[in-house]
Amino acid sequence: MAKLGSLAITAAGAIGAHRAPVHIWSTIGRRLRRLWAGYWERRARRATMALLSALDDTTLKDLGLHRSEIGSLVYGSRRDRRI
């Protein structure tokens, strides 16, 4: 009987051990998704900076921007800018 009891405990431990890799893979998957999203967000910000920087001052003025505000518009919060 004692042997049967230890088998049950071992089997329960094995089931718990089997779940651990699933948890690890889901955590790794979430981190990879966040890294991937961050990568594309950085690319989008750099592309926006390049696009706005390529505009002439007259076009920027039509948009309500000054050249010095491009960086704060792209990387900063909207409330940091003057209205």
C-alpha cells in the first residue's frame, strides 16, 4: 500500500512537472511578442522622424509644427508640446 501511495504522489508530481514547460513556453512567447511589437514600434517612429524631417519648413508650418518639435511629437507625449 505504501508503494501505491508513493506512486500516486510521484504521478501527481509528474503531472505538475509536465505543466511547467507549458508555462515557460507561454512566458517566452509573450516576451517574444512584446519584443517584436517593440521592434516594429521603433521602426515606425524612426520612419516618422525621417518623413517629417524631410518636409520643408513651410509644409511643417501648415501642419502646425516647427522643426524643433518633430522629436517631441514622435517620441514624447502630446501634452509636452505647446498648442
